[in-house]
Amino acid sequence: MVVTTAQLLKWKQQQRPITVLTAWDYAFAQILDEVGLDILLVGDSLAMTALGHETTLPLSLEAMLHHAAAVKRGAKRALVVCDLPFLTYQESEQQAIQTAGRVLKETGVQAVKLEGGNRAIAQTVTTLTRIGIPVMGHIGLTPQSVHRLGYRQQGKTPEEAERIYQEAMNLEEAGVFAIVLEHIPNELAAKITSTLSVPTIGIGAGKQCDGQVLVTSDLLGLTPKQPPFAKAYINLREMITEAAENYIDDVKHQHFPS
Ligand code: KIV
């Protein structure tokens, strides 16, 4: 079965949790797809995890197209969603159409994700969905606004919580097929999840979301500094270090090739 946006909606109704991980290349996409992840997100966090930038802001559309196409080649079952990089959709609706159109046409992914939920972003979502481009929203901690928000938990004051709740409503009304809720209080995520008919995908937002997403480098223990809500299921950094050290040793002592 190939995962579709309609299937995600059914899973929400059936209370079947939705599983999402990020991917940035063919090899990881192939493994994660075969394991059975529902969504592979070509997140702009790849600017940091794969390209070594300090934030997601420097990522270009060209670089994103390159990574998204590689991920799509590795995914047979999962729905592949690609982040629109910073300043490739906020200038105007025309710019958003051009960018999202290029992403779908040139990479083959099935959907795009963009950050924010104010009226202007909601209007952009309406325009994209009207022309047939599925859009995933992303509210709470939005890393493209790091210089304004930092990496702190959002929605702690009643005013902030109300704003985020309203953004979720705006996005649903605008036609998103799902919304990422990042680093907000569990109770707020639970309230949004029970009000919306589209699925919520949480990251640092508690277990009552309809699905969960993690950055794959955090899951694998590749990132030296992890966010507080991440969980490393393996320490791949240590394992790679050990393998490379053994190789150096073998070559230096002429044990390899044997
Ligand atoms: O870019 C990314 O990896 C993301 C996830 C944190 C949801 O947007």
C-alpha cells in the first residue's frame, strides 16, 4: 500500500498513530521506507544535520531539490513531504506557487511543508491546495524564525497558547492535510489534536498527537547536541568512530586487505 494524504486522515479517525522520520538521501530513505515509516520528511533541518550550517536559514531551493529527489528515489511506500526553505515562499503567493511547483515537478515528492499559521501563510496554503498541491503545516517552535523565537518551548503563556491554537484553526480551514506541532506544552497539543479533523504530528508536543516525528540524526545518535525532547535509539556516532578506527588500525598494520 502506498501512503496517501487520505490514508493519514483515516488513520487519525481510527486512532492509529502515524510514524514520521526525516530523510535527506537515497540510502536512508530506502531503509526507512522498507521498515514501514508512513511519512518521510525531507526537513530543512538537513541544512544543519547533513550540510553543517548553524541554522536552517541558509538552505537554498536548489540544495533542497537535490536532496528531495534522492529521498523520493528511495521511497516506494511512504508519503514524501518536502520542506520549503526559508524565503522561498514567504514573499508572495506567486513565489510560493513557483517554489512548491518546482518541488513537485522536479523531485516527484507528493507534498510540501511550510512554517507558520498567520493569515498570510493560511492564504498561501489555500492557494497551493486549490491548485492541487498538498500542504503540511508546522507551528509552535518554527526553526525558520529562530532569530525571533530561539529554540525555546512555545505556547507557555495563555496569549501564546491562544495564538498557536488559532494558527492551527487557520491552517485547517486553509486546507492542510496535517500539521506538525513542535515543542509546545502537551495540554495545548492535546487540545489542538482533539479539535482538528486533520492529523497532528508532534515533536516535543506529548503523546496525544496523532503521530510523531523525529529528526533521524537524533534518533541514530549522530547529532552531538540533541534537543531535550529527542530520543537516540542507537549511538551511531560511537559505532562509526569505532569502525573507522578499526579500519585505520587494520590498514596501518597491513591486516586489510588480507
Ligand atoms: O526540518 C525538520 O526536520 C522538521 C522537523 C523538526 C519536523 O521540520
